[in-house]
Amino acid sequence: MANFIASLNQSFTNAFTRVSLAERIMFVKHMSMMIHSGMTEVESLRLIRSQIRNKGFLTILDDIIVSVENGQALSTALARYNRVFGDLFVNIIKIGELSGTLSENLDYLALEMRKNQSLRSKVRGALIYPAVIFAATIGVVGGLIFFILPKILPIFKSLKVTLPFTTRALMAVSDALRSHTILIGILLIAFIALMFVLRRIPATRYILHRVLLSLPIFGNISIGFNMANMTRILGMLLKSGEKIVQAISITADASSNMVYRKALQEAVVEIQKGKTLYAYFEEHERLFPPTVGRMIEVGEKTGNLDNNLAYLAEFYENEVDEVTKNLSGILEPLLLVVMGVAVGFVALAIITPIYGITQGLKTK
């Protein structure tokens, strides 16, 4: 009974505990430094535990410490929490334990995770400006509709004149929004909840990711981002001594994009049948640019695949970095036009009838 409860508690922790990428990087980096300095794994884990504030992470470390004290390998103890750490994390540590290079593997893993964190931050940072402009547009238009129009519309309605189309359209929208505010709010919350649920369904996520890859500008950023992550992870695994089939399988599981995950899983099947990785990538150039295929072909023929993948990872990281730096400049004119059209439409709908009324009074 006690084992059942312990197993249930472990499953619950594995499913619902969230350990941030920054916390995982800290864990790996500190483990590398401590083991390199001569400390045992248990001593290292206990010292790291004293620095953790995440209660869920503390629970996981307590269980891992007990397991390692009882003679279990660190990678085996971590594997029970693969939903928290991921297969890549566990396998790099396992390879380090088997090869006697645990400290070096941990250090390399920390470096690659930090690169991944930096790349994610750049992409997210590039999207902040468009999000702010969009929110500002919604705020300005919403303020006009909910606060300015209600004071002006009664005047328009009391006049026995034919209002312009823009005014009538805006009045209809304003009346609908103010009359059904609660219903619209409920529908909006329901829509957000539905999208949150759908994102957790693999089939729906696959469709969303496929659409993202087809979008102008953002599609190229997504491809570059996925290429950087894929080549970095695959190169790291091969450099650590992992076999190509297993390395691609782990890379697929580590991919956050469902389209690339499925493509890499298909690549594993094809390679097991005798096809080269280059040949598979060449057949799917929409997902894997020709540059990637050619560099992998050279790497496969020269036995230098891990170094070529590292070069590709750096190349695509720099490419994504350049695109994200220029993203604001690319989107700024478009966003300003959209904002200007939206605000201008509302302003025109208000000013046009006022101008018409004043002109009518002048003629009288």
C-alpha cells in the first residue's frame, strides 16, 4: 500500500510540477561544477537542494537524493521525472555516466540549454512590440466605442437626418457591444478556454504549427528557430556518443513543434530502412532547407556530422537573431497603418455627421 501511494505521488508530481528552464540550467551547471571539484553526486544534490525555492522541485530532488543514496544511477532517478526534465536531459546525463564524462556532459548540456533560453527570449522579445501596438489599437477603439460614442450617439439619433454609412455601422457595433457586454465577455472567455484545451490536443497543435510555418515572416522565423534547436540537440547527442537513430528519436521528442516532431519520427523509420538522413531531408525541403541537407550530406560522408550540426545551429541562431532584430522595423509600418485605419474609421464616423450638421446650419 505504501509503495502504491508513493508511486501515485510520484506520478502526480511528474504530471503537474513545473521546473523552469532557468532552474534546470542552474541545476545542471551547479552539478557540473560540484562533481568537477570532487564532490559526490549525493553531496552535490543536497547542496543544490538547499538553494531551491520551488516546492515541486524540492519534492523531486528529495526523491532523487534518496534513490541515488540507495545506489541508483542519477539518470535512472531523473528518468522517473521525464515530463519535468525531458528525454534529452536524461540521456545526456546517462551517456556521461556510462562514458565517465558526467561533469563535461553536464557542462555542455548547460551551455546548450542556455543557448536555447537565449534564442527563445529573442523570439519572444521580438513579438512584444507588435503585441503592444495591437493592444493599444484595441484600447483606443474600445475607449471611443464605450466612453465617447455613448455621449454623442443620442444627439445623432435625435436628428432627423440620414447618417453616413460609417456612422451607422459604428452605431450598430456600439449598440451590439454595449447591449451584450456580458454575453460577449462569456463568449470571449469560452473561446480562450477552448483554445487552451485545443492546444493540448496533438492533432490540433499539429494544425496550428503547420499554419504557423506557412505564415509570411513568422513562418521563416519558426523554421529558423526549429532548425537551430534541432541541429543543436542532434549535434550534442551525436557528440556525446549517441547512435544516430536514437539521437534523432530523442531530438523528435524534444521538439516543441508538432510538424517537426512528426517529420523526425518519420525520418527514424526511413533511416532504419536504410535511407540516409540527408536523403530524407532532401525529400522535405519545405521543412528542412537545402543548406541543412547539404551540410548533413557532407557530415555523413566525412564522419564529421556532429561538428557540421554545431555549425548549422550557430548559423540559424544568428539568422533568427538578425530577423528578430529587424522584425520591429518590418512590422512597424504595417501595424501603424492598421492602427491608423481603425482609429481613422472611428474618427471619420464621428466627425462626418457633425460636419454635415454644421454645414446645414450655416446654409440656413
